[in-house]
Amino acid sequence: MAILLNNNGYGNEAWRKELSTQAPEYIVREFGEQIDPDEIDYALVWNHPKEDLLNYPNLKAVFSLGAGAEHFTGETELPDVPIVLLSDPAVAKDMAAYALYWILMFHRKFRVYEEQQTDAIWYRHSIVPTSDFKVGILGLGKIGTEIATRISDFGYSVSGWDRKRCELPGIENFEGEQSIGSFLGANDVIINCLPLTNDTCGFMNSDRFNQMRKGARFLNLSRGAIIVEEDLLGSIDNGHIAGATLDAFTCEPLAPDHRFWHHPNINVTPHMSGATFASSALRLIVENIHRIEKGEPAFPLFDRTLGY
């Protein structure tokens, strides 16, 4: 019995070490080494060549090693086995902490105070009460729900938008295309947690940035291709929105000459808002392998129709 491992160059050694502890009954074969296709039972992959997954006749399931599913979409055929997404609560909690940090920065004006300290300026800026500072979560999947809940628990006024109805205690729900303008215009900060699909590629364009409240800020924790970059820059440069914090980009790593790096109203982080740790992620993966071996369904499954 063997597992195919390909984390696209990110810490394969850590995954191998954890697999030896949590699933010692399986041999680990790294993509790129000599492999007997017949021995592979499970594939643990991220950004793996999809056509290669058709080469393993005894494959029982494919597991994603990161959040998101866009690397399973496209025209290339996929094997007729379950494709299991990674839904690690540890990742969602990290992303919620990242989001809360920036909410505090925006609301409490900490960046302004950093600048004042340089010039020894003692001046206290007025702010609205925490309950009056409005945060909107765009996309209420597992990560969006975790972020919405954590920020709400901290006392902020939180609303969420999704294509379908989502009931979250204490969080105002906006549902469907007809409500997107009202949602965008109601909040001081919009946090993007949408999955990248054919429907969401370019979702945040000039029309939608213009629907945001004047002076609001935009925070992207999802995928760069959901944003039309030039439209975001245009909306910031014309003064409609105050700025953006971006953790994901259409092309990564972000090119050194990209305008985002040096724009005074844009914060850039290198896709680090929620790290995937082999120890916690593999607990979920190994539990799912045990389910499959017992003839039980794994979860959460990639929906080939929806693309996530």
C-alpha cells in the first residue's frame, strides 16, 4: 500500500515525517521519483498535474493538501474517485486571527499612531464604538463562517453575503445577486472569502468596488483572480475606497515591479494568512482514509459541478 505525495515543493519532508507517524502502514512515494503506478492507493497533492492522476489504476481517493479547489478544475479529466478537500479548523482559525488583526488596524488607526510616534506626536483620534464598525464577509463557506463568527465574538457588527441562504447566529445575511450592492455598501471593511470558480473569476470589478461604501477597505484572503487588479487600483487611486490588504494574487510570487508593492494604501502579505500544518491536516486526512477503507464516505468532497 502506498501514498503519492506532492505538495508542489512546500515542505514534503514534514508531510513524510507526519505520515510515518500517523499512517505507518503506507509507503510514501514522492511525485517525480520512480513509482510503480499499481501500488498507489491514495494521492495527497497540491497543484498536481491533473492528467497524472489518471495513471494509477488502484487509486481510491485524492486529497487536497491546501485550502481551495481550483487546481482540480478545468478541461482535464479527473479520475473517477472521491476528491477530498482540506477543511482544517486550524487553518480557518489562523485566517480569522489574520483578519481580526487588520480589522483592529483599520478601526483603531494603529498605523496612524505608528506614523505619529516617528514625529513624537501625541494626538488621540476619535473612533466609532466597536459595535458600530461594520465588517462584511464575502463568501460564507467554512473559512468565511469561521472569520465571521470570530470577528462577531469580538464585538464587531458583522454581515455576510453568499449565493445561498446561510443562517449564522448574530450575523446579518445577504443572499443572492440582488443583494450584493446593498451588502457591499453597508460595511466599513469587506473581507473576500469566496472560492475561485468560473463564476467568481473577476467578481470584484470596478462596478462592485464602486458599490462599496466610500472610504471602506478591502481585504482579500481568497484567490487573486477573484479581483480585477486594475479596477481595485483605480478605485483606490480615485479615492472611492481607502485601501486594501491583499494576501493572494493572480500571479504568485508577486512580481517585484508590481504596483501593489509600493502603493501607500495597499498592504501586501505573501499568501500566509492561513498556513497548512502537516500535523493537524493529516489527522483529518488519515481519518478519511480510515472511513474509505471501512466503506464509509469521506468528507468534505469536491463538487465537480460547482467547482469547489
